Amino acid sequence: MTIEPRRIGILGGTFDPIHNGHLDIGDAAERALHLERLFVVTANVPPHRPQPQSSSFHRFAMVAFAVLDRRGWRAADLELRSDAPSYTAFTLAKFHDRGFAPSELFFVLGADAFAEIGSWRDYPHILESANFGVVSRPGLRVDELRSLLPALAKRMIDAPVAARPYALPMIFLIDAPTADVSSTAIRQRIAARQSIDGLVPPRVQQHIEQHGLYTSASPGRRAMDGAEMPAAGRLHGQE
């Protein structure tokens, strides 16, 4: 009997906070790549970005709320168990250690983040560690990446694709609509006392409001929050 390879998605980010644009990226990749599981990995210490405004406890909690109703999605805290910087290369290595082959992994991200892959740690070797599922974002469609990254154009394949493996990890381009929103814009709106209705999942909005996150006097930034965290790319610098 032939055993079909697994198709495991990894959606990483600082998620400060997670928003509907992130979820749109995950939904598009899940459909186009026939993913069996999607792990949403919260970064701990982003190496190339300002430090998160909310604690790891709150960011992980918001991710857990966001994926609650999505079958096959899982909030993953494997990056939050270490104080080391959250590099994508390290994250993928942890999945390899758990028995996943590079051909079974699909690192999911927006086209704007992938456009900067030349600056990532362990580039270009990181492209051998997993397939990449790249989704259009407002302002940058995936079909523009071939001209922006000509050295990688031969590895790019338009999705959706048949549920079959390729000999080498590939870069799958997924042209799908995603919400025009960023974590930065959400934090700015909250600080300005503006509504974020429709920009984040309702449970995430409730958590933000309940804990006063992203306000000028946010109780969600207590040092003790990290100790309360439940067990459970440049990494994940997705806004």
C-alpha cells in the first residue's frame, strides 16, 4: 500500500495582534495546497523587528482564539519555549526533528514578506527546508514576484496544484484576496481610540478590549505574563 506524504502548513508571525489578513493567507493556502494541518506559530523574539507590544502570553492567547473555529488549524507555542530569536530556519528544523520531511512542509506567508527573503537567515538554503506557499497581499500580487526575484522564478509554480509531491521543495504562488490590514494599523487605531470592528476575529477583539492591550497604559505588558503562558523568519515577520 502506498502511503501518501503529509501536507503540513506553517503560518508564522509575531501576531501583535493576529488579524483577518493573517487568517485570509492561511485560508487561501489551505485551499490551494490541500493542507491537512496548519500550525500557526507565534514568534518569540523577532530578530529584525521592534519588540512586540504585547507579551507572548497574550499573543499566543489571541492566536488560540483566532483558530478556535478552524478545523485542522492549531496554535503552536514551540517558539515561545525558547528565549532565542525566532528565525524561520530554526522553526523548520524543529519540524524536521519531529519527523516531517521538507517536501511535506509548506511555509505560508504573504507576498510582501517573501519579497524580502534574500535578507533571511540561511538564505538560499532555507528554500530546501520546506515548500513555500506565498499569497498575494494588497499592493503586491504573487505574479509580480517572478520579476522581483528572477533567480527564484524557475522554482515558482502557480497554485492551486494537484495534491501530489514534487521531487524538491517548490515555491507555490497563490493569487487570492486578503484583507488590507496590518498589526501596526490595528495598534495605531486602538491607541487613537478608533474601532477595529471587522479587522480581527471577534474573540481576539474581546481579548484585546478585556485586557486593555495596545492602549497607552496597557495592563497586558506585565513581566509576569510570560510565566503564565500555557504549554501547548527572520521568522514570521508578517504584518
